[in-house]
Amino acid sequence: MAERQLVNQFGKVSRFAVRAEKREGRTILSDVSFTAPYKLMAPFERPDGGIQIMPLCASAGIMRGDRQEFSYEAGEGADLEVLSQSFEKIHRMDGGSAYRHIRARAEKGASLYCCPQPVIPFGGSAYDSETEIYLADRSSRLFWLEIICSGRIAHEEQFAFRRFSSLVRIYREGKLICRDNTRYEPDRMPMRGLGMYEGYTHLANIFLSASFGDLREPIWDMLERERECEGGVTLLPGGDLAVRILGNRAQILEEAAERIKGLARKGAA
């Protein structure tokens, strides 16, 4: 906890928050706020009335002492997709760490897709994130993606980071439906072994809410056809799905995730 209280390079907590609402059949941004180093590119409108947004960052990446707060809200019936401008670089840190907190909410009939580009933890880095997502009811749709690289492969920094942790808690109607506690400490864990990266260099974690319908078979069929990656699908008690995919190239996992997102959008139509 003491590490998280370090003052970041911007002198204060960096914040980014948006709220989307549906009006006259189209999704618009009703509220936007941000602090350095973040700003927001003009939203991209989708043909189906939804929007895609891309936060822009003036920083070279995440540095020692950084504290970040993100908030994404999709109002009733809104369709919001959050993208990122580039790979997320977590730079080397001489002691200390960086911390990010994300809070997201999808109200009744809303769709929230969070699809950032992969995270690259550099050698010597330490990073912790906590994510809380609230779904109003079973009509709320959520597609959540996280791709974690093992490091800068070309720099021979595979699993050279000190710590990477990502705790995700997802609630529906106030009840916890999924808790994903990813915590990697390469000095203490067999990162290349069974149950970890199993010889691969990249990992994708995906959550799909039950409101997209039962997509187990389509996703299994898609993964069976993949030649450069392998993965599995877990049916959670509430009918939601957790998907894990391993591969050796970020692009391959991004393409696989994009196809799964396409299945989800089709199921939501």
C-alpha cells in the first residue's frame, strides 16, 4: 500500500471519466472529464447507433508512482465501446510501483465493450490494477478484454517484470458474479509452466455476460480452427463466459478477441 501513495510524475492522480447515454436512437457522450496526461478523441459513430471512444495519452507509458482513476458508464440502452490508442507500456521502475483503478457500469439494456490493446510490462516494473464493474441486471451486456504480454521479447525481457496484478470484480444486481485475480511474480512463480503461460508469451482474458446468449459452441469452434493459439471457455454459475487464449503474438490474440466480440455483437442484435 505504501508504494501506491508515491506522488506520480503529474503531481496528482490522473483521471479519465465518461458517461454515455442513448438519445433518439443514438448513443452520445453526456459527460466527459479528464486530467493530464489524458484527453479524448472525438467519438467514432457506429452504423448501429453505438459509439467507440479512444482516450489519448500524452505520456510515454506508465511510470513509477503513477496513480490513475478511470470511469466508464453506459446509461440505459446506450452502446459504448472503449478502445486504446496503442499498446500500454509499463516502464522499468527502480523500486516502487504504479496503480490503476477502473470503475465501470452498464445500466439496463446497455452494452459496454472494453477492448484495450495489449499491456507490455517492461523488465523491473511493478504494476497493480483493480477493476470494479457493475451490471444493472441481466439485460446489461459486458465484453471485457485484457491481453497481457510477458514482456519485451526482442529485448530478452520475457517475464523480467517484478510484479503484475489485475484484480477484476464484476457484479450484477449487486451480487458478485465473477472475480478474476491475476497476479504474477516471476521470481516466485513458474511463469512458463503448466497453469501459467505454458510456453507461450501472450495471454488474453475475456469476459462475456450471459446477456449475449450462449456462445460456448461458436467460440469453441472458432478456437478449434486457430492454428497459432489455443484457449478454452468456462461457463460461470450465472451463465456468463470466461475465455482464456494463449499465443505467441499479440496480433493473433487481438484478432481472435475481435472475432469473439463479433459473435457477441451478433448475439446482442
